[in-house]
Amino acid sequence: QAGSGPILHDTPIPRSVPRRTHETMDLVDLEQGLRLTASGGHVLNCSELMGLQAALTLLKSQEKVQSIYFWGKIFGTSADYFIAYSMKEKAGSDFPEKAFYYAGEDFEFKTVPTISQETAENIIQLKLTQPFEGVPGASIELEEGQQGVKLLEAERLAQVLLEIDFDAAVAPKGAHALNESNMILPNLDFKGLPASEATALLKYMHFRPPASVAALRAAARTDTEFFAHFLDALEGDLPKGCWAVRQDPSANVVMLKSLNWPGYIAYHVPGTPKFGGMYFGYAQKNRDLPFMI
């Protein structure tokens, strides 16, 4: 998830077409994004970076999309998953849809399977705590006393990616807008948050279809003043205090760390349209957080 920036093989298109809602973690800016989020304690080595850049370039060509974005890395006991995504228009929806891809150490990206609502609910109800194995075709081993249908690790991966992204994908307020057809667009007039506002949580929004009543009402309005208030604000997230905001003056960057999903870091460079996010971790939600803050 990322903000406006240089794009590889990108061409200008009319303002009325929804496009490039997230850009900073695209190929051109991948190294910069990794540097800005390195304070989280995780980076990619040279071999991984070179492999990713080549694989994402190929994936972009194969999928015939304008941009491909690096989402993060999920650690497994046998192997790790590298995650990428593209943005695609969704039929019948004003909000673009993310198509996720995964790869192992061979950097051969495959599409993350689409799962049904029933499958997602089955996985959530299991409340799995064991780490991923790193083998997409492996069956999920149920813990003692658990019952359920046979599920594959690739299906669990699909569910957890959607859950993390729903909770943690972040954009600065004003980075996106609605056009006259109520379709989301990058706000071409967005120049970044001023430094005096960039550390305020209320200045950051969830990049997802609106779920809060306030955002839904704003999206339904035709008044232009509401066009910038159609996304859910991070300020309303629970439990209160689940985001840690820190400014790094040396790098001129503001970082937002998710305490619900340790390992997810969003960032914004004040005074510029650059923003993004990256995840490195075991895909384990901190369910004890309400009792810790």
C-alpha cells in the first residue's frame, strides 16, 4: 500500500479513470520503502531484493496490470511467503480490489486463492495460533479438541492476508478522493500532510471499502465537501491505543506501527505524496492487546 510516486512503465491516463491508488511500494520505490520501514527490524537481503524485482517485473507483465506492489513477508517454519498485490477494478463496486500473489524462495508468484465467506469464517473460528509452514498445499493441522472441514494452508493464507490488510492498510487523509461517479481516485492535488499534522492519528485513514456509518454516509452524499471523508479513520480503531505513531526526524518520515498486527508498519513522508506500508511477521494477531493497554 503506498502513495504517489514514480511508476515503472506507467503512462498518463485521464483524470476520470480510477488508477494508481497506492504506488510507493511499486518496483521503482521498493528499495526506498524498505529503508523507511527498516526500523521495524526486518529488511530483505540483496539476493531477496534482486529476486523480487525480477519476479515482480515478470508478474506485472503476465498479469497485464499497470503496477505491482510488494506487500510483505510472512515467516514460516519450513519456508517463507513473499506477498505482492495488484489493484483491479471490481465489477459492481466503486472501490478497487486487491489481487494478492504469493511466492516462496523460488520467487515464482502464484495467485492467492479466492475463498468463500464460509471458509473464511471456519478459519477464524479455529483461532489458529501455530505459525505457517510455508507449504501452500499442506493441510492445516487442527489442535486437540478442534473440529472442522479439511483446510489448506493456502486458504488460511488468503484469509489472514484479507484480515491484516483490512485492519492495517493506511493512507494519509486527502490522498484519495471520489469523482463524480463516486469512484475512488488518487487525489492528484495531494501534496502530503504538513509536518505539523503528520503525527496526528486522525490524519490517517483505512484504505478499504468504508465500514463505519459516518464514512458510508459521507460516501452517499453528493456535496463535494464530503468527498474527502468517505474512508474510515484510524482514530476509531479498537482497542484505543492500537497504533503507535513515531516521527524519525533524521529520515523525515512518520511511521505508524500496528500493535494489533505486530510487524506491520505504515509510513508517510510529510510534505510529499509518498506513503506506504509493509508487513514482516508470523501473521499472528495480538489478541491480548486489549488487556495490555
